[in-house]
Amino acid sequence: MYNAKYIIPGIILFVVIFTLPFWMNIFTPKYNYPELAKPVGPNGEVLECVEPAEWMRANHMDLLIEWRDSALRDEKRIYVSSTGKEWETSLQKTCMECHTDYNKFCDTCHVQNAVEPYCWDCHIKPQGNN
Amino acid sequence: MNSNRRYFLKVAGLSTFALAAGVGATVVKAMPQIKEPGDGSFTTTKNAIKGKRLAMVIDTRKFENETDMLPIIDACHKFHNVPNIEGPQEVKWIWQDSYAHSFTDDTSPLLPEQVKNRRYFLLCNQCSEPSCVRVCPVKATYKTEQGLVAIDYHRCIGCRFCMAACPYGSRSFNFSDPRRHMKDEDLNMEYPTRMRGVVEKCTFCAEKLELGELPICVQASKGGIMFGDLSDPESNVRKALAENFTIRRKPGIGTDPGVYYII
């Protein structure tokens, strides 16, 4: 091969750089979900959320936007969850009633994932933690 | 022979299809409706105050001076986290003014003294034909099915067209972060504040109505302000309008305001 001593190392170098994200992914530690301050009842039991916690973790932002549009545009302020329980669609009155620790609940994930939701420009953070 | 076979296959195929469709339909019907997380639905509360045209009747004879009115204004502003800012950047949902400033269409110079000297509650008139809604370029302000003019603060871009369009001066702009003008401990945790750069106004306490409660000012007025559905002939507001002479602000411009004043 003509100029093989340049081309072959070049190809190898190219492949290594091109696949670098995969290599880096293999060698970086696995992402761990941060420990959240889960709301507990008076007897220490874990309280039921609007929807299963696992689903809420991934989809709470979509649910909140649905709540907002339903309350403001359709004037329907009661959410009947998939389990059949009724909730008032209010961030401050419903969500924050249980999730009373802003820093240890909302911010833990949001900071880790560099998300800056603008909810709190208007909605009031749970008191005592802001 | 050939045509027989063909006929048989046709009938057999169709019968199989029909059978499968029938069985499939019954199976689907018989299957329990399992809801996935997030498949919830929305509804309203049973005791929500509803109406086709919610309106307010203010008995101005019961509010002679500012001391009668300030507690009601305070109650509203405190509940809705309205900041107290002096000067041209003030934010207000309900306020009071003189007859000449309130009813600018009435040019009579010889009014009864008590009418001329009385103070009048002013607030968003929740018009049937709201000019603010017509000019909003992003549909942040809109009319609800109850006949209320609502604002979606999430969507407001702060262009202030609605403020220019409102003939009643009912809208206020947040020139600065309203939280700067309120103490954290004074905030009502059941209601949000607004942010810098959005327009706000009275909402007829839409979120209170949903819970079956009357607006804050109506509750605080001890009967001086009546609230109800104009489309219901039996409602208290219809009765008040039938028994008393009432006027509205700027009726000539065609916005059909929903706040009536008993003089």
C-alpha cells in the first residue's frame, strides 16, 4: 500500500477518536439517582404520590404542564389519577403539601442535571427551605 | 370444479375473518381497562360555583368612605400576594376612586352630594366583549366558559397591549420583581406571586369559585358586594338588579362590563 505507514495509524487514530464517547462511557462511573427527601407521614410511612413515584420521576414536568393547562384553560382543577384518587391541580397546595423540602427534593436532581425550571419565579417555594 | 373450489375458499375466508373479528371484539370488551400511570383525567369539583355569566353587584351605599373599603382591598391583595408599590408602578387588583373618575360617561354637574362624595370600588369588569382579549398577541389572556377574563401568566410576554386596550385601567404591569416589595413571611402560601414583566389583574377569584367559595372581596364585604350568575333569573345578582337602579362603567363602548353599581 502506498504510504501505509501514515494511512494505517491514521485510520486507527480516527476510529479511536470517533468512538471515544463509547469508551468514555464505559469507563465513567454509572449515574446514580440522588437520594431525595421523600415525604413521610406522621408515622414514618412513605406517602402516596399523585402517580407512582417511578413514573413521576420521569414525567412530573409533563404532568405539571397538563395540570396548568387544564386548570387555567379548561377550568378543571381536579385530577383523577390512574389509581382513581382525586387531587387538586395545584403546585403549591397539592405538591408542596407533602414535598416540603425544596433543597433536598426539587433542587437535588435539578442541580445535578443542570436544570433550571422557572416555576419558582412565581410559585412560592416551600417555606423554611428557600 | 374449479369454480366450486374458488367459492368454497371465498366463503371459508370470509367466515374466518368474521369469526376472528367477533371474537376479537368481545375479547377487547371483556379486557379490564388497565390505566397506565399518567392516564388520569380532569374534572371539576361538585360544589364549584358555576355560571354562564358570572357578575358582581356592588352596593355603593354601604361603602361611604375609604375606611369601609380598605379592609376589603387589603383582604384581596393579601390573599393574592399583590405587592404594595407606591407611585406610577403600582400593582392593584381592586381599588377605589371618586365618582368623576369612576363614571366618566356621566357628565351631569349637579349630582346629589352623597353620590358625588362617595368612593367607588374599581376592579376588572370581566367584560363579555373584553377588548384586552382581542388585542393579546399570544392568547395569554382569554375568556373562560364562565364568562370570566383570565390570564395565563406563564404565557404573558409583557407587551402591555391589554393595558392599553382596557378602558377601565384594571390591569397592572410588574415593572420589577414583585417579591422585592413583599416580605417572605407575608406571602400567602396558597397562591403564587407574579414575576417581573407580566400583566396582572383581578380574576374574580376563579380558583376560589372552583372550591365553591365566593371571591375574597365578596366574603369580606359583609353583603355590600353580591356575586352570582346573571344568566340565572333566580340568582341574587339578578334580584339585586331587579330591585335597584344600577349603573356600569363606560357602558357606551360596548364591552358589556360585568360589574354593576347600585347608586
